[in-house]
Amino acid sequence: MATVNYDTLIPNNVNLSTDLRLQRALEKWHPKFLNWWLQRGPTDFQTNEVYLRTAIGVDRGNWAKFGFVRMPDYRWGILLAPAVENRKIPFGEHTGEPAWQEVPGEYRGLIRRLLVVQGDTEPASVEQQRFLGHTAPSLYDMRNLFQVNVEEARHLWAMVYLLHKYFGRDGREEAEMLLERTSGDEDKPRILGAFNEETPDWLSFFLFTSFTDRDGKMQLECLAQSGFDPLSRTCRFMLTEEGHHMFVGKSGIERILARTCQVMNDAGISDPTDEGAVRALDVMDLPTIQRKMNFHFSVTLDLFGSEISTNAANAFTAGIKGRFHEVDIADDHRLLNDNYPLLQYENGRFAVNQVPAINAINARLLDDYIDDCENVVTAWNKTIAKSNIDFALSLPHRAFNRQIGSFADLNVTPAGGVLNDADWAAVKHQFLPSREDLGYILSLMKASLSAGSYASWIAPPKNGVGGKPGNFEYVRITC
């Protein structure tokens, strides 16, 4: 069914009322989720009305409506994309077989692990961003933050539904643990390292939604190919919402760059590396943005895991997790005899070697991700170029600042130079944000919460949300 039933405690389009045992289990989890949201979600704005979109269907087109709602009253639910009639498994050793509507016993552990890891990232990002409302550069940006937050929480619901429905007691226990782990907690941290990093400022938020949410898109697209049809349908709808999250990041950085360049031109500053002169104008200097970008990009690359991965190979062979845009790849989708070019470091230099493609699933996804990010950076540089400022942002080398994978033990500069420990210690501050950089960024984080007003370091958006103007009161602060 394409429409969503909002007459129940848990909105859904999966006929939840026909499975009373599952419905009761999810209704029991629901108050625990709300407690998590109130305790670890956005702080101090829970009673304010926010102009949010809510899904009313899962078909393409007018699938969402906009309206004011207090975040604890947001109607989180379980939404699956429409079923594809007679869908076949598109890859792996089961290629061409009917997609599974139940979990195959031999793949039970593998599918459950994928659901848990994906599910763990959703509440983690909400926890990382929980204090940002206090320093929102505008009501427009505050509203976008909260929209991302409520949708990440709904994506948690998506994974919890699959765990409850298809994994019985084990799934219910995993769903409980998704609410017990906390981003950055010493005893019970989130599973993936990038989701334990702090997001203390809005530059970090925009880079997170540009890079880390883009990784989320890549992972969801791969899971959307799954032979396990309920997972495929779940991820296909999640991708519909994920696009806005990446837009928030990409457009946010564009607006920061536009404001910096405008202020530099107005002040007659032609040297973008004169960080002190630019900072005196209460905007973010371009070299600092580059260093922050280096950090967020490299941390996100670690989310892809090791370039050579038996786990990724097993998931592909089993037909559980495919490649990015699997159906568009011109091969047999089995990879029995295929090779893939892989960048490796050997004998003191980087070299591209041919390796079995089945072992390089992660490496291929990483290549696709970097290509996607290059397009984003190209768009950012157009914003700078329009201001006739001689500066261009660039992605660092894929081996830069890596903690996971084949490059984890190397000291690599953004340009790809390999340094010993002593030389790296002497220059790494040139490539990664310093304590001074972070302190300056934090000094700019002063809320601007009047309708139509914006902080000194960011330009207004080109368009409002939901057809509203930029000076619309997207969050009713006085309520």
C-alpha cells in the first residue's frame, strides 16, 4: 500500500494492525524511544513548534506535507517503498532468483548485523547534533537541523521494525541496545568511529551532512539492492529523505563560502591565506574550511571499512548487499572471475594493482563515493570563483588521516606525500584543524533567532522551505 495509516500509535504502510504480536512489541518500544528522544535528542526546543515535513505516502511526487509540530509529537512511523512485482535478486550467487520475503536461515546473522550497524548510525547523529539548536545561525537553519534529526530518528524506526518483525527475541534485544549506546560514551559508544566524534559547531554539521550523510546514501543504495526485499524496500524510501540531508550540508557550505567571499571583497582582502584579516571580519577563512574539510572527509572514508573485505564479499555473494547502482554495472553481477584496480602502498610508493573484484567491494564503493564528493567540491569552488578569489578547495588524498584500512599506518599529506612520524608531527597542523581553529569557529557560534536574520558568517539561502520565504518564522521561539 502506498498511503500511510496515521490512525494508529505507530504510523505505517505495512498493515501493522494485522500482526498484533509485532504491534504490541513495537508499542512497548515506543515509549522507550520517546524517552531517548527527550533525553538525548535536541535540547531545550522540544516545546517549540517547528515547520517540519511529514511523509504522507511513499510514491514519488507529493509524498510529504509541511506543517508546524512540536518534535515530541512528530509522527515517526514505518514506511516501505512500494513492492516491485516479481522482483528478482540482482547480484551474487542467487542472481535471478525471486527476492526473499523472509530471512534465509543461512544468512540470518549477516543480515541482522547489517541492520544493527545501519540502525546504530541513525540515533548517533541525532546525539552528536543535540546542542546545535542553541547556536543556530538562523531559524531557517534551526528548522533544517530539526528536520534532519526527526528523519534520522525515523530511519532508526525503519531498522527497528525489521529487527522486531524478522528476528524475534534477538531482534528485540538488538532494538533495545540501539537506545542504550550513546555517541561518545566511554562505556557504551556507538559502533562506528565517525559517530562518536563531536559536532560542536555548524561548520561541522554542514560538513557532516555533506560527507557523512553522503556515505549514508551510498550504504542505503547498496542495501536497496538487497535480495531481502523488506530491507530493499525500507532503504529505497529512506533514500527519499536522505537527499534533503545532503542538500542541507552542500548548500550550507555554499552559503558560508559566499558570505566569506562577499566580506573579503567588500573589505578589499585579496589574499585568502591572510587568516587573521579575514577572521577579524567575523567570517570563516577559507584555509580553515579546507582543514576542517580534510578532517571530516578522511573520518568518513574510514566508515567504508577495509578496502579488501571478506565480510563485504560474503554479503555480496549472498545477495544481501550490492554495489552502488548495481543494476547499471555492465558485468555478470557475480564477480567470479573479475578483477578491480586497487590503489595500494608497496615498496615505498603508491601503485594501482589488479585484485579479485569480489574482495574489493568496499574499494569500489569508496571510489564511487569519492567521485560523488568531487562533484560537490566542484560546486563549492564555483561559489568561490564567482567572487574572483584565487582559492580552490580540494579533497585530500584517500590515504590521508586514515585510521582504518590499508593506509592506517601511514602518515600521508593531502597531496599524497608519505612522511615519517617526526616529519608528520611537524606539519600535520597545516592540514588538520588546530585547537585555535576550533576555538575561533566556536567563537562565531552565536544564535540568530529572529525571523529573517542570519549570523555574520553565513549568507541567506536562495529559497525557503516548503514554498515559504527566507524571513518565515520556521521555528516559533515564543511558543
